[in-house]
Amino acid sequence: MAYTETTSKSWFQRVKESFGGVLTGIILIVIGTWLLWWNEERTFKTAGAIGEAELITEDVQDISRLDTSLEGKVIHATGHADTKDIIRDDLFGLSVNAIKLERKAEYYQWVEHERRETRKKLGGGEETVTTYTYKSEWTDEPVDSQNFKESYYKGRNTIIAKIDDLDTWAPNVTVGAYTLPDFLKHSIGGAQPMTLQSVDVNSLAGTVRVKRSETLKNLITVSGSTVYIGRNPSSPQIGDVRVTFKQTPPADVSVIAQVYRNTFNEYRASNGYTFSRLRMGTVGMKAMFEDAKSENSIMAWILRIVGVICVYFGINRVFKPLSVIADVIPLLGTIVGAGAGFVSFVLGLAWSLVVIAVAWLRFRPLIAACLIAAAVALIVISYMKGRKASA
């Protein structure tokens, strides 16, 4: 069943909103500019910390015993991450000897999906047709259906139980004779489905809502790594809950960090940035540093792209009133909008290159000069195209 809603905006309303969006555009330009500047500083200093750590890191073959001669040194070592701790999930009465225990709950709910179609009208107005459709599916959180558009589905979502997600770590995880601190321990992966035999039904008594005609035991089904709370796992009903469990078993890891007594610290470089690393399996020192450099470079490009997009959308919002005003004749508004989009892209890219270049002036003047030249070229191209269009 679908519900359709049609809304209209007059030309004056659209013009008013577009001018109101100019402030949002300016904020986006500021955010994008700050992100671009900060990212270049972060990239450079992170690279410096990695390079500095690489120069002083010692490859230690055996850490099965504490070695006082390693105190304060940055080392690379491999070993078996292990724990003797038993971690528990008291709500389900589970316990396991593992590095990490994960609990993930899902809820069978009605979900409202919307699809919008907007078309311009002669005179500058705009009409939007929104179609709402509804589908029952598993969700990470309960869905509030009180505000659903279709009255048939309004308020129909219920839940048998609200189960919070849970991540429990073993307090003590060791590699050889050394205890892993949280910042390294939380980098251990390799989670596997946890095979369940049974759960403590009594511990769930205060959580699961049971009708008078039912018993809690009949609502609990355990299969593999999943606890199903509902009447029939093969035919879920609105409100049913399924909870999956995973455990992270002991595994081989490779570590780069600074030795501190019987544990590790992050290495703090001379520029104030810190560096440490944990990889699953047996990984050589050189490979770990190469991976760190590669990840720093990838993150730099991701943040650059995000920064450029912020600046572009900001400039586009500033120019938005021009296309809305021209929408009195829809075709003219489309042409102006396309032109504004192109100019926004060119100016946004040029501004971003200037910001990046200025940020790099302090560190790599040659690269900065090339970026500034590219930005100037883009501005000249934009100016020439503008003159040609005017002619």
C-alpha cells in the first residue's frame, strides 16, 4: 500500500528560501576551507610521525619474557594475543573465554520509504510529489511509526523486547609477556559467530513482554549464533527480535608501539603526533610501515574530496537565488542553474587548490607553487568562458 502527497511552493516562497540558503552556503564554504587546511596539516604531521617512528623502531624476535633493555624503545614484534579472562553477558546468561564478546539486536518493523519527484511550473512555482511505501524488514533500532503518513500503518510498530547492543572486552589481553593497552587491544579483529547451546530464560524475564496466554520459554529459540525472541523464526511478526552473538578468539598479531614496563604506549613524535599499530597475523615491520603510509595517503585524498564537495555545495547555495529567479521561465532557470553549477565547480575547485597550496607553502613550496598555478589557470578558464557566453 502506498500513500501519495503533493505539495507546492510559489515562486516567492522559493526565492525566499534560496536567499535563506545563502547563509548555509557560506557556512559550508567555511567548513570546507577549515577541513582542507586541517587535513593538510594532519597528513603532513602524520607522515612525519610515521617516518620518525620508522627510523627508531627495533625488530624484536622474542617477547615471551620481559626485557628491561627495551624500556622506552619503539619495537616491532609478533606474538599470540591471548587471554585467560572469562567475559559474560549477564542478560542472556552467557560466558566465554575470548578477547571480545559482541551482542547485536535487530527488530522486525514496518519501515516507511519515500520517493520524491519535483517538477517546475510556469511562473517559477514548484510541485513535489512524494510517494510513501511501507515494508516490513529487520532494523537496527525500533522504528517509531506514530508519524507514518499512511494511517493504516500509523502506530503499528511494537517490540517484544528492547535489547541493547553490547561489546565486552577481556580486561587482560597479553602478547607474550606484555599486556596490550586498550588502544591496541581494540584493534584486534577476527570476530566469529558464537555457537550457542542455550540461554538463561530467567534472566530475560524482566526484559521480554509476555502475554498471559504465553510463556517466556516458548518465545525463545536458540539456533547457531542467534537467539530469536518471537513466536515463529521462519515467519517473523512485527515486534519480533533476533539477537546475534560473536566472539573474538585469541589470534596471532603484529605490533609496533613503545615499550613501557610490561605494556605499551603510543610513540609520541617530536611534532606532537602519536603512532602505534596492530595488525592481524604475522606481518613484517616494513610492510606495517608501508601500510600506515598508504592509509595516511588514502585518508588525505578522502578528506580533500570531502572538503572540495563542501566548498562546491556552499558556492552553489550562494548562487542558488539566480537560478530560482530565472525559473519564472523553467527553461531559462535550467540553463542558469547549469551555468551556476559549472561556475560553482570551477570556483570551488580553484578555491580548494589555493587553500591546499597555502597550507603546503610551509612544508613543500614547489608543490604549493604548482597548485597555485593550476588554480589560476582554472580561474582564467572560467573568466574566458564567461566572456564568451556574454558575447
